Amino acid sequence: MLKTEKKDGIYIISFEETNRFNALTTESVKAEVKALYNSPNTRLVLNLKGISFIDSSGFGVFLSIMKTANNNYGFFKISNISEEVMELFKLLQLHNVFEIYNNVDDALKSFN
């Protein structure tokens, strides 16, 4: 379900074979992503390309990951949010909480 790459010391996590992030998938995603923050100063970009639906449990996972990142002096950024999903971020006022970038390259550059 998740594809993990590392570029210049930064993890890039992408979803594979799904366009939904909901209660059926959140626990495994949360465990896999949070495990990457076992080391301090982890830098991670979550690529939401292809995701057209996120439910409340998905947004809860994002908040949980951000908390874990902050507690471990890490960084968590999100990229490639579809228009539909961005509307939900805005409705929930989460576009002010997360660092959101148009694409992975912009997110990677922001670490410099």
C-alpha cells in the first residue's frame, strides 16, 4: 500500500494501488510511517498524489504523525493534495496546521 523512497536523506512516502485513505487502511499506514521517526531529526514528505478521498480517521493519522515528528525533532510535510481533498483540509482548518506543497520537489527544496 505504501511506497517508501529516500532522497538526500529525506523519506518520501507515496500510496500505491489506492485512491482512498480511510478507516480500513489508517492503522497500518500510521504504524509504518511513525516507525520512521524512531530516529531524531527524521525528515519526511507524504505524497498524496492519487488520493481522492480521506475520512476523519485519515486526518487523525496525519495529526498523530505530526505529533510524533515534533516529539522526535523531526519534520512532516505533505504534497500533491487533490482539489477535493484540499477542500476537506480547508474545511477542517488543517491547511493552516500542516506544511503543504504542490509537489514533492517543492517539499524537498523546503528542507534546504
